[in-house]
Amino acid sequence: VTNQWFLPAVRGDIPPGCAAHGFVCDGTRILVFGGMVEYGRYSNDLYELQASRWLWKKVKPQAPSTGSPPCPRLGHSFSLYGNKCYLFGGLANESEDSNNNVPRYLNDFYELELQHGSGVVGWSIPVTKGILPSPRESHTAIVYCRKDLGSPKMYIFGGMCGCRLNDLWELDIETMTWSRPETKGTVPLPRSLHTANVIGNKMYVFGGWVPQSAGGEISSHDGEWKCTGSFSYLNLDTTEWIGLISDCQEDKSNSLPGPRAGHCAVAVGTRLYIWSGRDGYRKAWNNQVCCKDLWYLDTEKPPAPSQVQLIRATTNSFQVKWDEVPTVEGYLLQLHADSPVPSVAGIPGTGVPETSSMLSSQGGSSLHQIPQSLPSVPYPEMKVDHPSQTNNVIPNNDANWEPDTSRNTIHLQNVVSLTSNSLKVEGKEKVAAPENKITQETMKNHADATGFKESNAPSLLPVCTSNRQWYDVGIFKNSSAVVSQFYLLPEETLSISNKMESADVPDYRLLKKQDLFPGTVYRFRVAAINGCGVGPFSKISEFKTCIPGFPGAPSTVKITKSVDCIHLSWEPPASPSGNILEYSAYLAIRSTQLQENPSQLVFMRIYCGLKTSCIVTAAQLSNAHVDYTSRPAIVFRISAKNERGYGPATQVRWLQ
């Protein structure tokens, strides 16, 4: 993540600039409908952007079989569910003269069927039951489907129809029935030009124009209004409103997004981003200020990452990686050693290595402002304490707006880091299909035989920590690390990391370090960290350091595909420890043993010789096992032999 804006070079039917349009994202395509092209002149055109090619196309849906297509409008809602978009309401201009604006608020409802991948079918006007919501514009509409009750519902909240609204409407999409759900809690103030986003089972509502009047009374004519920075969510399972930031809450430290309307908000995973908008007071346009700040809110702890994977092992280090988790600040990597590890008296560590940016945890909260166009600083200073009223706390403690010393907030500081800032996976070479890429993993010693056990691949071990001591390797910004040491905790805090998710991260500058030993089995686990704290740990992986004297693993593996075979090549080990006598290449094959134990791969030797390349025939590939532990792949292993025997194998997953 660079937090840099960029302007893509778009082509095709580029739409004119417009405001208050409808916008939905369906995979890598974006649909834009309607909006104000210039004052008093509104649009009912539909455009599609293929974001993978930055290609715009003006699409012309079929008209509904009954009734007219949607009229030109602005301030409507445009919501996606499945292969259909739902259009509701907005504001039309009754006058044919754009200079003579005669506003008409709408409450019409349309359904737009999409074609798979690109294009649309046409508009339809669904027959609905129940009372239709009153006409409005600048409202919000979201779609939510409970996991246990699979009936999707669309929720419309607020908007403007001469005065601001704060009513909530529900549409059952399967039965096409409108209703007014009863809610609990304090309903947010009437508002328009706010945002509403669904994360999990919650609809988060932020900002907008709210009525302004003396004494806190809401005037019926709504003659004056102001922007708000208030923030609430609606639990869509219980229909209870929970306030997070009140309209009158002070923010002297500027640690919260300021009041705004007409902004945009998007949910990425469990993180909510808020961008721009304008802040103003009353109807004076010259009093409005455009916001140019970008904020995000982490609403819950991140999920567990994938298992730690081994790229390369040496006698005293591992190069490891794991799959990235979206929208996280960093990763806590831990290991457990089979051999006894000395305990340490409470003495500060000596010999601090080079300092680099790293994450640590202290008490707190989860809302951050993001600096833009700062490629060298991917994360801002993130020690944020937010003042909050006592009742403005999310009950499940997933996203807390007030200081809470029992939980973790992330901020950057300079402390000891063992991180490898960038992992260069060698041997990536394009082949016939664009999906075919190579990842490498290095394995420990294996038997010189046609089939051998996978002993240094990630093992599905039970996460049972009661009798084990887990040691911190460190906290890493990237999803890779070179591990040659781990931190020893003083005796009085030996159980600190076994608290797992609730553990505070210690100050590594005060801890002693322990080097890895040759020929030793180490278990690894990793957890992701965001503004809400440390998430659950991954499944456990097990790797062994190399024994001195044996050759290292071959490197820079390349796979090139031809019509009826593939060409496999590699570089000699960086540390041969003597003369290389031969290489062996193996292919994971289908077998009954694999069906009984899917994690135990079975290999067949397909090459033995002094050359650093070999041909894999179509007949050999026809017997290959396709591994689905992450993305589907065919698995190869290559190892080198010297006078003492075979060293660790480099494992290559050829993505299919």
C-alpha cells in the first residue's frame, strides 16, 4: 500500500463530469448512472468502466416492458446485489429550461439486470408490496443478507425532501415487500448527503447535513443546516442504533474526521475508509470548505493469516513468508523450539542491531488519518487516543473510540527489527498462460528415494499452547521475514505471549535475543495486527534448520512451458559445502497414500544428473498431483548432493 493517488489513462466513451451520480462496483467493472452534468441539467445515461483495462463504454439498457425508463436525476441511490442494481428516488428537474430549476423529488424504484462480466440486459419496474418510502434525494441505500437467514434486504436511510429525514425503510428483495422496521437506541439526527456502509452485520452512518437550530430544536421547515461529524451504526440483526461519535463531541486533538457532507466512504474488508467531502454552514456556498483528508476505521481485529511457508533454510536461519491479509498494519511472528531455550533474568538486552521502522502495541483505539502521496512512509504515526463519552463505546469491543489500556492500538516507532523489507522470489518467468507463476519453498533433508515424506513442509499441527513457550521473532510490516534470532522474555513475564490475542507486545529493545541452532526443529505461527489489536494466530508450521556440511538448496528455479513438455532449470546452491556430485528433481504425484493423508505429499524422481536443467514430459505431468493448499499448483522439488549426501530441497509450486 503506497497511499498514493494516481490518474489512470482511461479511453473509450469517457462520460462528462457529473455530481451526485449513482455508482456501483462489480468486481473489476464500475457502473455510473445519472447525476448533475451542469446546474439544472441532469443525466440518465449509464456508463460502464472496465477497470482492468481502464476502458469506458456507454451502455444502453432495454426499456422496461411496462412504463418508462428512469428520467434524468441526481441524488438517487444505486445499489448492487447479485447480478442486479436497484435504483431508488433522487431529484428531477420539472422544467425543460435548465436555468429554471423546478425540483421534483422522486420515489420510483427500478431494477437493472447485468450481464456477466460486461454489459447490461435492461431496466424493469418491480411490482412491490407495502407502502413505498416517501420521495427523497441524497439518501443512502445498502443491501444486507444475514448468513443464517438468506433473504437479502435493502435498507434506505435519511435523505432530503425539502427537509432532512431520518426514517429507515426495509425492502425484502425476494418478496419485494417494503416495511418500516422498528428500531431501538437513539436514532441519528435527520440528515442528507451522508454515507452508509455495511461491514459484517452493521450499517455505519457517517456525516451529512443535519438541521441547525437554536436550543437543539429541529425546525420543521429546515431553513438552516450544518455539516456533522457524528458517527453511528445500526445493528442490522437487532435493528438497534449505537452512537459512536456524537454531534457535540469535542475533538481538540484533531484525532477524528471533521464534519463533512457529500464525502465518499468505502468498506475494504473490515476497514472503513472516508475521503473528502465539504464542510459548510447554512446556505452560504462561499462558507463551504472542501476537505482533502483520507481516514480509515478498523472495526474489528483481523482474521488469522495463512500458515507460515518456508522459502529457504540454512544452518542458522529461515526465510519465510505467508499470505498477505488486507488492510493490516503488520504481523506478529512467533516460534517455538523443540530444544530447551534458556530463560533470562530481567536484564535489558545488549547489542541492539540496526534500527528500522516497526510496529508496537499500546492501549487504545482504531481510527487513523492517512497521509497521501508519501510512498516512503506507508503508515503514519498511529498512537491515537480519542476522547469519548461513556456511552459511546461499541459493546463487543471490536472497535473502540475511547482509550482502553487493555487493548492494542498500533503506532510506528523505531525499535529493533528483524524484518526483511522486501522478499524477492527468484525464478518468476512468464509462461504460456498468465496465471502460471512460480513460488519457491526450501525443504529440509530428504531420503534419496523415489518417494519420501514431506517433513519440512507446513504441518497441520493442533494449536495447543498450554505446555509450550512461544517466543516473539518480531513484528513485521511485510508478509515475509528472515529469521535468525528470536527474543527471550524475562522469567517474570514468560507467559506474556501465551495470552495470544490479548497479549501486549513487549518493548523488544529491552529483551535479549537467541540465535537459531543448526539441525533443530522450530514451529512457527503468525497473527495479523490492525488498529483493534492482534488477531488470532495461524495454523502452526514446522521447519528444521540445516545440518553443517551438507549442500544448500538450489536457487533461481525457472519453469518454461512448451507445446508438449516443460523445461525446468535452476542455479547451483550458494553454499555447496564441497563439490556437487548430482542433482535430483522430483514431481508430486497422485497416490492412494495422498488420499488418506492430503498433507503428506508423495514424490517421484523425474531427473538425476549433473546438469542444472531437465525436461518434464507430458506423460510425467499427466500423473501430477494438483495441490490445493493455497492456489492450485503442481509441486516440484530439486536438491543437490555432495560428499556427505543430499541437502535441503527447493520446493516450487507451479501455479495452474
